[in-house]
Amino acid sequence: MKRFFRRALIGLIALGVFGCMSAPVNRNPHADEELVPVQVDLPRYMGRWYVIANIPVVDERDYVASCAVWTLRPDGRIEDAVVGRKHGFDQPESGTTFIAKPGHGAQNSVWRLRPLWPFEFIVLTVYVDPGYQYTVRATPDKQFSWILSRQPDMSEEVYQSLLARLDQMGFDTPRFRRVVQFPEQIGQPGFHAVR
């Protein structure tokens, strides 16, 4: 699993380098507007977050029950564990942990991950609700994004409100797919296909 996530991040870096040649065209009228990170209270932000929907990195779409677990370290960096079950609920949970460094002066919302030196992967927090129950993270180029929740399910009303917010930020929202968190979601419209 560690190898998978390392390959996924290396693939993301390659996509960043060659993104202009193969990235889908974002037709959102706000596509060129710069993303503005929001302020994050790191101690409140830590813990388990379930991936509700995403514009996935490489093979991320092959996983069910995906989540991120963030732990603040004494040195101010963050252990960013990514876990899930590849191809189905009958598979063991697996994952890997990266170390994220919140950007200095970036309101704790710009995380820099270095999966393989000298490459760096930047993820922004572009929304977190006041109760720290929902958050949205994305790459600065809007090619990848994650809608996360403290619970493995999310009401359709909240989900649609987050998509509307992302649309206003300039994301290509039709690219978002729901992540299967429960077996009964397999094969449902709008969810990633489970192979």
C-alpha cells in the first residue's frame, strides 16, 4: 500500500509537470481565479476525516472506505495518514503516512508534503465549516480536490452546498465523484466504480 501511495504522489507530481498537455479543460468561468486558503485551528482540525467525494489522484478511485487521519506532532508538522480498502470492503484496510509541513504564515492551511525529495506536493484547505465537521482540500491548480467529513456519510443537502461553493471557487464540479463508504453505495450513480 505504501508503494501505491508513493506511486500516486509521484504520478501527481508528473501530472503537475505535464498537466497542461493532458489535464481536462476546466470550463468553469472562475477557473483562473486563485484559490484562497482559509484559516485553520490545527488542534481542532486533527483526527479522522472520511473522504466523501473527490477529484482523485491516480488510483485513488479504486478504494472504498477512504479516510485521512491527521496527527499534530510536537515539532509542528503533521502526520498525514491515508487509508482505505482497495477494490472492496472484503479487503484489509491499508495505507501510508506522509509528513506534512504547514506553510509558515499560511494560516495553517497550506500543507507541503515531500513524498520523494526534491518533489513537493501542496494541498490547500479552502473551506472548513465553523464546527469542524466538513472540510474541502485541493491542489492550487484545482486539478485534484477532496470533500471530507468527520462522519462517513453526508446529507445530500450538505454535499450539494459544498459543490456549489466549489463551483464558485472555479472547480470543474462535474469531475467530482462520491467515494463509497458503505457497501450499499456500490454501483450507485455519482459514485466511483469499484473494480
